[in-house]
Amino acid sequence: MKILVAIKRVQDYNIKVRPKSDGSDVDLEGVKMGVNPFDENAIEEAIRLKEEGFASEIVGVSIGSSLSQDVLRQSLAMGVDRVILVEAEEVLQPLAVAKVLKKVVEKEKPDLILLGKLALDSDAGQTGQMLAGLLNCSQATFASSIEIKDGEVFITREVDGGTESIVTKTPTVLTADLRLNEPRFVKLPNLMMARKKPIETIKVDDLGVDVSSRLNTISVSEPLPRKEGIKVKDVKELLQKLNDIEGLKI
Amino acid sequence: MNAVGSAQIWNGSIDILIVGEGIDEAAIHASKLDGVDKILKFDAPHLNHSLAEDVANIIFKIGKEYNVIIAPHTWFSRNILPRAAALLDVSMISDVLEINEDNIYIRSTYAGNVHAKLKSDDPIQVLTVHSSKFNAVGLNGNAKIIDSKVPEALNLSRWEKEKKIESDRPPLINAKVVISGGRSLGSAEQFNEVLTPLADKLEAAIGATRAAVDAGYAPNEIQVGQTGVVVAPDLYIAIGVSGANQHIYGMKDSRVVVAINNDPDATIFKFADYGLVADLFEAVPEMATLVSKT
Ligand SMILES: Cc1cc2nc3c(=O)[nH]c(=O)nc-3n(C[C@H](O)[C@H](O)[C@H](O)COP(=O)(O)OP(=O)(O)OC[C@H]3O[C@@H](n4cnc5c(N)ncnc54)[C@H](O)[C@@H]3O)c2cc1C
Ligand SMILES: Nc1ncnc2c1ncn2[C@@H]1O[C@H](COP(=O)(O)O)[C@@H](O)[C@H]1O
């Protein structure tokens, strides 16, 4: 089995990103960046499937500027075999990313295609499902467990009010939830070794796909903060306050 | 109901798509929603578990006749709608907070820290809406129910089994009161012992932080936040919750927020209307005793 993992470079999850003062875009100047957390779970799962003997090769792919080399190197250090950077100067929207990934899938012909369930910057959670639709192949989103038995892929996934188990035919697109696994720490020597590995680079324009933006950002702003609340001194006062709120029945 | 409310902004006629097996009752219920024209019912055995491939295929088949395709932002539609959008070759706008004229939307990005105002140029608008931001419509309508011809099963995946959490409590997503516990509850036993009496009194749903879920104190399904469920009850009580960004994402639209934490500097207090600095193991039982509602 061959696995393709899509890896996005996003802001560190601890960082509170703010809009630029003119509201034209977010301010990412000097912000710490790294592998999107859910993609880290996707990488980890691919490596585990290889360690368990189910996968033969893992290819990582990222779409972005040359800065995305760092997340690809991180994935190599974790245990990905080979990586591809599709270079695009503009930030692509999920539909465009899905179209680019479709091209990569057609070239690489993986059996499993792993993505994160959501990118921390776009908050979209769309790319995997879009890719599966474009490929007319099966999909299993928000996966908290992935197992391979007799050539079939068994997935436990999140649904409203619980979980469900489904079985998909390959090729299949899976999106990883944080619960899927605990990503391994990268050891420094592995990171040093990853620096020396080649990164196959493709220009997005050479793929011949329409990557234009359909959604145009007019402005960005900080959400209104909640009105500063008050501290109550004890449980009695708390209940009194709550009882005084109109329409709230306590 | 809120999705129908949000769809009214376009002033067009509104149809509802219902997919499943044996869904007559659901179709009749939907037909009563105010302002709805038709109910398109796709009823077939292979649709009983609403596999994404088959449902998206149906939306693709009928979608070209619509200007707008809208659903509430639930796990169900998050799974299906992006696939349908890609088949229709249009983009999708997730978790919309506000809809303005001319297909201009406001949605949150960067883990809820930034609101983006954007305009869509697509011929079909595909979106999921943040239900609590839109008004629900009433139930005095009388829409036509149309039995539609179901496309053949795609057989790309198959359903095995499901595990729904069984509980007498109201479901987390639409509970009027939610009380959430964090890692500080210390164990699964204490999580239940401390929170259940108060939840019973308040007829509340119980939620948890990711740290509580990871520690095995609470099941996955009740995690509130960016990776879990987004709730917006009338009253949200955060108990021993630090207030991490990712948790706030899931509860900041609640009408009234109460936080109980023994650290006066905990971030959660910035998001709480009423903060109580106290040991939860004392305050919560006391609260359960003093609350009069039964
Ligand atoms: C990509 C990503 C997604 C995530 N998604 C989510 C998500 O959806 N939901 C989520 O919740 N988290 C999520 N997290 C995790 C999040 O960052 C925090 O780690 C988590 O919310 C912390 O949970 P907590 O408040 O229970 O624990 P802690 O941060 O450990 O806080 C415990 C709090 O309890 C207080 N306390 C301790 N003892 C007592 C006592 N006796 N009485 C009163 N108070 C006490 C402490 O003062 C402290 O404030 C995510 C993280 C990442 C990286
Ligand atoms: N530019 C990109 N490069 C590589 N993978 C991406 C990119 N954008 C999105 N993805 C993948 O798609 C997932 C979901 O992204 P999104 O739909 O934007 O929330 C991410 O977790 C990644 O696995």
C-alpha cells in the first residue's frame, strides 16, 4: 500500500493571530509556524501503518511558498519517505488545494490519502471531502481510528452524538482527528538527516489547474470580546445573580 | 430550523432535502416549517446511514437548480457538503456567522481569533451556518412532499456500526444549560460524582475539555471546543477549566457564562459573565444543594 499525506504549514496552535491594523489581512509577521496539528496526526498514522507492515511508501505533499519546505522536512524527520512541494505564491483555497492534490494523486497513485480534518488557519475542514469528490472515491472524515484488514480500510469516525464505524474501498481519502494518535517527537539527528534529503518541487502553474480564488476577503477584524464580567464572592451570590437574569430559569 | 431561517435572507423559494430510509415522519415534520416550498424526499435502503458519497451525489444531481445550498454546521453536513460543492465545482463557506446582501459573509478563521468578511463569486453558494446565530422558523407551514427518484448506490464505502452516547440528558448541541468539567476533576469517578447532581438539578448537558477527555474522565463525544462540539446554550458553566483558546472556540457564543476556578488569574474568567474563585470540590456540591429548580 502507498500512502500520500497532505501537510499544511500554519501558525502554531498556541498563538493568537491578530488582524493587521488596516484590516486587510491577518498579521503573520514573526508568528511561529509549523505543521498543522491534525496533519501531524495524519503523518503519524501513515508511519504507524508502515511500521505495522501495511504500507510500503509514504509520500508527503505541501502546497505553499518555499517556506513550506520546513514542514516537509519535519515530516521527513518523523519518517515520511519522500516529499513534494507544489509551489504557489498565493494562499490557495480548499477547492484549489483539492484540485492540485488530485493531480498529485493521479501521478502518485496512492491507496490511502491522509489529510488533517481541519487547517488551523482556514478553519474550513473541506479539503479532504472535496478531494474525495473530485476523485470520485470513498471518504472517511474525522477519523479517530484506522485499521487495515484484508485489504479493506476500517475507520471509526465522529458523528453527531457519537461515533460510527465504516469500511471504505481504496483508493480512499481519510481525514485525521486529534484522537487518532499521539504524534511522535522528532529527534534532532533525524531532523539533521532530513535537511539533506531532496524536496521535489513543482510549480503550481505547471499543473494546469484552475486555482483562482472564488472567495474574496473584503476585510478581517478581531471578534468583539465578551463584555468583561464580574467576580462573585460565593455560591449564594452567584445563584442570586443568575436568578436575576431575565429568561434564565434556575 | 435555524438553517431555514438563515436561508430566508435570499428571498427566494426554499426547498428542503431529506435523505434516508423510512423518513416519512421526518418529511412530514419538515413540511411544517414556515416558508418552505417543497420537501424533496430521497428514501431508499442504501441511504439508511447517509454515507457521504451517496448523499453528496444526490446534492450534486439536484444542486445545479439552486442558487444556494445551506445546512447547519454539524458533523453530518461538514462531512457531506464540501464533497457536494467540489462536484458542483464551487467553493464552500464553513460555519457562517452572518449573511449579508450580495453573497457577503462573515465567518471565523484562525481558531476563532479572526473574523473574515468575504464575498463569494460562485454561481451556487454552498455554506454551513452557525445555528445559534440565526433565528429558527416556526412550524405553521404546509410544504409539498415530493418523492424523488434515488440514484443508484455508489458502493464506495459501507457502514458497520455506531456508538451513540446514551443518556437521559439533553443532547449537548441544543441543551439550554451546559456544565463542562476540566482536567482538575481528577478522575472519571469524580467527574461524574461532582458534575451529575448539578446537571440533574439544572437539566443540563455535561461537556468536557480535551484534557478531561484525554485523561479518560469523559467520553470523546462530549468534548467542547474546536475539535469537539460547538455549543451556545443560555447558560454555560465552566468548572475547573483553564480557558484555552480551543475550548473558548466551542462556548463563546453562550448567552451567560459562569466560571468556577481556584486560580483567580485563569483565562476563563475573561470570558465569563460571572466568575467564582473557589475550589470546585466545595463550590459545585454547594451549588447543587442550593439550586431550587428540580
Ligand atoms: C489543535 C488543538 C485542538 C484542541 N481542541 C480542543 C477542544 O476542542 N476543546 C478543548 O477543551 N481543548 C482543546 N485543545 C486543548 C487545549 O489547548 C487545552 O489543553 C485544554 O482545553 C485544557 O483543558 P483543561 O482546562 O481541562 O485543563 P488545564 O489547562 O490543565 O486547566 C485546569 C484548570 O483547573 C483549575 N483547577 C485545578 N484544580 C481546581 C480546583 N480544585 N477547583 C477549581 N479549579 C481548579 C486550574 O486553575 C486550571 O485553570 C486543543 C488543543 C490543540 C492543540
Ligand atoms: N496548502 C495545503 N498544502 C497541503 N495540505 C493542505 C493544504 N491546505 C489544506 N491541506 C490539507 O487539507 C486539510 C484540511 O484543510 P482545510 O480544508 O483548509 O481545513 C489540512 O489538514 C491538510 O491536510
